[in-house]
Amino acid sequence: RVLAEVRKGASVEDALTTLAHDIDSRYTYTSLTVLMTDGRSLWGLRKIGNDPVACAADACPADYYTLGHATLPDGSIVVSQEHELLGITGWRPIADGEIISVAPAGAVSVRRAL
């Protein structure tokens, strides 16, 4: 579906936002975490679920379904969990409902989707 929207002229960010809104309004889920690439750029979405039972305040803490990034000297890394063992500094979490974009030259942008 994202590809169909992109083929119609939408940006990947807009297509992901539309998809996330559709899923959020039609389905219950515990996590909507997506990473996509076209081989040059990378996009990611983090959305904590809306399931009233599985994602109750005490059952679906914000730090359980994570996504974040760090910029390294030779590129960027986007991971679903911060890995202290890798020695990566400068970790920046992606907030619930945000989309991250990493361009081929390494520029990183984050925007609100939901």
C-alpha cells in the first residue's frame, strides 16, 4: 500500500502516515513499528498500540516498544532497542507516533505522524 501511494506521487513519509492512520482507526494492535528502505534511504515509524487490554497503561509501557537512532562518523543507525553493548553514543529515541527519515547522504529528520 505504501508503494502504491508513492507511485501516485506521495512521499514515503506521507504514505506511512496515511497507512498508520488507517491501521489505527480500523484495528487494535500492540505495536506498529516499521522500517522501510529503497536501498538508499531509510524510513521508520514507531507507534505504541491502541489495544485497550494488551496496551493498558500498566501493560504497554512506552519504553517497551522502542525505536531510535544515532548518527555515527560514517553513517546512521536505526534500531528497535538501544544497545549499550555496541558502545553507541548519541542515541535519540523516536517518540510514539513519529516517523524518522534517513537520506542517502545521512541527513536525519523526524516528524510527527500520529
